[in-house]
Amino acid sequence: MNKVLLVDDEKRMLDLLDLYLQPYNYECIKALGADEALIFLEEELFDIVLLDIMMPKMDGWDLCKKIRQISDVPIIMVTAREQKEDIVRGLKLGADDYITKPFNEDELLARMEALLRRRNPNNSIEVNGLIWNETQYEFSYQNKPIRLTPKEFAMIGYLVKNPNQVFEREQLIDLIWGFESETGGRTIDSHVRNIREKIRQAGFPIDEHFITVWGLGYKWINAPIN
């Protein structure tokens, strides 16, 4: 399931987009304006952002610039402005695509799918022979499978897809178990130990890549520690 951040100053538009996208396996998070969007982006990971331009306080162009300072998440600008100069401005500021209101829902969906395919064509990450493949639900080292539980598979996936980013224990709980879960930090630590041991047994130098950030959580680095 792909997570999409919907940003608009009109609740009705947010609700309409949410209603349309949910049946297509999108988890929609609705941000009512730029300030709320930035809070979500600082706390959560998203696969794509649908961004309105004409918003009070901070418009979509300024928000796009701020997003690009912290993330390379795909951005589609969804707006009533259709002048070519506006489209060019949005693309120069870092937007990946542009669609005008009123839009064809099938076209929007196709544009979203195209960006997601372009971002990660095979939903596969490879680090020195270690391969995490989301589409085929496979995890292996040098073509030898490493058997993980679904939650272990999800956890290592978040890490390898976002190298150098520190994931706090509470953040991993929210991402994998859900916001309402009563799972505690010790469960995360237990899963980390299991993942490390399974990958270590396969021969991969896991301790050079799967790093504990004391007092915070965990992160993945692609380049081994010297």
C-alpha cells in the first residue's frame, strides 16, 4: 500500500481525493494547509504528495520548495491554475508533475502510478548483494533467501529504502503496527536482534550497516563504517 499526503486548504477537496484513492490501495493522509503538511512530512514517510497551489499563508510553490529541502518524495501539483508559466514554475521548484482542476480521476491515478514506477521500478533495493524485493516479497543475500517474518520484512524495508535516516522506536511502531498499537519499544529491539542474527547467519556484514543510534533508535547506512 502506498501512502499519499493530500495537501489542500479545502476540506471538501481532501475528502473527495481520499474517497477516490482509497479503493486503489492508497493510504491517504489529509493536511489542511501547508503548516499541517510540514508537520506530517517531518513525522512520517510518504510515497507521493498531491499538492494544491492556491492556499493562504503559504502557497503550494513555497511549500514545494520547503519539501525539496527535506525530501525527494514525488510531488504532483493539483490546481485550477493552467497557465504554462505556472506549470513551468512548479516544475522548476521541484514538482514532478502537474494536473489541473477539474481533472479526470483516471488520469490522476495513471500519473501517480507512473511516478511511483519511475521512483522504484522493481520495488527492489540492493546493497552489496543483499536484496530486499517488495513486489516479490523476497529477501536474500548472494541469491540465498533469508526468511523473515512479515513485520521483520517491513522493518528492514523501511530502513534500506531510507538510508541514513534515524527511525525512532515509536516511529517504527506507528509505521509497522499502527498508531493505535500497544506495542512497546522492547518489541522493536527484539525484532532488530532477530533481523540482525538472520542476516548475520547468511554471511552479510550486518553490523556495518544496521546501526543503533543510542537513545533514539536505528538507521541503515549503505557504506560500511571504517
